[in-house]
Amino acid sequence: MTFKNIALGLTLASVATFTLAKPVTYTIDPTHTATVFTWNHFGFSMPSGNFSDIQGKIVVDNDKPANSSVNVTIPLSSLNTNVGALDEHLKGADFFDAAKYPNITFKSTKVQALGKNRYKITGNLTVKDVTKPVVLDAVLNKQGEHPMAKVPAIGFNATTSFDRSAFGVGGYVPNVGDKITVNITTEATIPADKK
């Protein structure tokens, strides 16, 4: 092997290492992403609802997790509790007022790696034009090539909780619980034309 070939090989290896090290942007797959929220109903039961059709980006820097970020939009039109009348009530002015405020958004402000694939993601949650900080406790499920799509993919689970009244969605508190618990699962990929 000539010196020229060795130099070329080292150069290509350096470029490859740099490419892998830089932050990469994944697009959330709405068909494999769900946000399930649960509340206390008069102390008798713990109903739940789900948001779908979630859109957004996840920026991942494996070498420097603090450079990572999450930006998500949740359409209130996707709200589903499996009770049609309740869905319409929750979308109405007593609660989310979806006609005036059609989306919920989350934008991270800080990402902390805790070890063992666990992360603390702090960000601003906006509901009904009210923005408050919330913290997501996240777990990286897997990062690698998607076996069917053949593109880079990543998946997380995350949980959080907060008082809904802080966001102007306090109808029937305290009889209907103020504390909302949220469980999130998401897959995101780098589309083939973006690799």
C-alpha cells in the first residue's frame, strides 16, 4: 500500500468520524408516536386520552447530549378519549378551546444525560397560549438503522406530570384531578433524501 493510499484512507476515516460525531436531525414518525395523558376522575377512576398525528424534530448529538433538542407540535384535533362527547367537551372553551388554540407545543431548553440511556429534558410547554416549563424523564430505546425503512432511526419513551390548571385548563378542579400524567412514545427517522 502506498503512502498516498494510506493518507487517503486516513482522510476518509477522519471525515467519517466527523460526520458521525456531528448532531443529526430526526423527523418524528407520527404513525409510531403517541402521547397518552391520564387524570383522576372524582377519585373513582383514572381515565386516559391520547394525542396522535404529532409532528416535530429531534436533534441528537451523541458526543455532546447537551447540544440535542426536541421541538414538537401536537394538534388538538387528534385528541381521542374513546368517548366522542368527552372529546368535543375537552376541545371546547371549558378546556382546550381548540378552535382558538389548535396546537400544543413543546420546545426543549436543556438536555441532560443521566447515564444508562436516561435523559432529563427540560422545555417549554405551551397550551392555550400559556407557556410553562416542564421536565421529561426520557429513556433512549434504540438508535440504529430501521430494519424495514433502511434509514437511520431512533426511539424514546418519556414521562412527565404537571397541573393542568397552570395552563388554563382547570375545569372541575379539584373534583376532577388537577395533576395530569403524560406518557410519550416516539420513533423518528432521517428520511432517505436527508441522509
